[in-house]
Amino acid sequence: MIEGLILIGGGIAAGLFGSLLGLGGGILIVPLLTLGFNLPLLTAVGVSLVCVIVTSGASAGVYLERRVANLRLGMVLELFTAIGALGGGLAAFILPEALLELLFAALLLYVAVTMARRSDPPPATEDLTTSGPDAAATPDRSFLATLSGPGYRVRNLRFGLVGSVVAGITSALLGIGGGLVKVPVMHVIMGVPLRVATATSNLMIGITASASAIIYLLRGGIDPYVASPTAVGVFVGASIGSRIAHRIQLRVLRALFVAILLYTSWQMLQRALA
């Protein structure tokens, strides 16, 4: 009973921050289950993927209703992310658990440093169809124009597609829904404002997690007794987070992102080395 309440409480916190930051909650669910309940990493990853799907379902509708998310960009990137998720799901049952934990810690640290040094790009004022410094990296600028939004333009699509495949692989291996990679890729590499990137990531992570969760389900990697209370908490937290996200300043959002990543990275590194 007490463990169930703790799982629900942890799920609420994970869903809240996951919805605010576009991470899907897996960034907190996996450490909660592995460090707090001493579950095997693969079991924690399987439960986390279920929670990521719940987070996406609870928050995506709100972001679409408020027209914060970039639906076209999200669907283009998700095609490549799903491919990576399928491959990562197959590889997860082959790689050693300690290696996965080290990968988790290293990825968190890298993304935290990258996000801490990054600010929102200035609004684009030039015509999206004219030539410029991004011309070499964007062969079809008219297509990029359809993916861009008000006040910003999408750039470096090729790098964004590669990053999406990596996001899918890390989602399946680490149970994070890919948002940990998608948000920095869209924000830092593709020039998408942070608030739009987090909202768009929330749309994508559910599809990404579903692609790899199927593999975990078939291999018996999802514990329903752990997933059920955690998913309930995640749904509540994600519903709250998606409704208060527009009231939080971007600098606060970024600071939360970096702080959570650094703390979790340290905890996972300790577990891997132990």
C-alpha cells in the first residue's frame, strides 16, 4: 500500500516535470524505480515507456489546442524517431545493464551542459525562401518554410533527422521517450524556441515510446503492478503541467531542465560505478 502511494507520488512529480520540459517523465521514472525500488534497469525502462505514453496523451491535446506545438515538424521528425526506437528496443536486451546506466548518465550530463549554454534564437526577419548561411544544409527551403512557425524558422533539417534517429534509440534503451534528445535537437540545432520545442516533443514522445514498448511487452519487460500506480500519477502530473506551462518563464523552465539533468546524471553514474 505504502509503495503504491510512493509510486503514485513519484509519478505525479515525473508527469509534472515531464510535461513542462517535454521529456515524458522517463527522466525521473527510471531513477525512481532503479534507485528507490532497486528494480532492474530493463524493468524500469519498460514501465517508464508506458508512463511516457500516458504523459504524451495527457498533455498533447492541451498544447495542440493552444497552438504551441509545431505539428508538421513533429510528424516529420517522428518518422525517423520511430525507426530508431524499434532498433533500440531490440538492442536493449543485448547490451549489459551497467553500460546502459553509463550511457544514461553521460547523455544527461551532455544535454545539461548544452542547454545551460543555450538561449532562445532571435526571431527570423528575412524571407525563408532566400539564400543564406543555412542554404548548404537545407536543400529544400520551401519545405522548411512549411515547417517553420511564427517568429522563427526551422534550419538544419538533416541534422535534425539524424538527431531524431538517435532520440528513438535512446528512448528504447533508456525509457526516456526521446524527449531528452528531441528538445535540445529542435532548440539548439534547428532553431526552434524552447517553449515550442517542449510542446512539440510532448506530441512525439507517445509515438516513440509506443514503438519500443511493444518490444518490451513481447519480451516480458513491463511489470503491470509497478506500471499501473505510476502511470496514474503520471497522468495527473502531466495534466497539471500542460495547463501551467505557459505561466512559467523560459529561464525558469531551462533552469529546471538543467538542474534535473545534472542531479539525475550524478545518481545514475554512482549506480553504474557501484
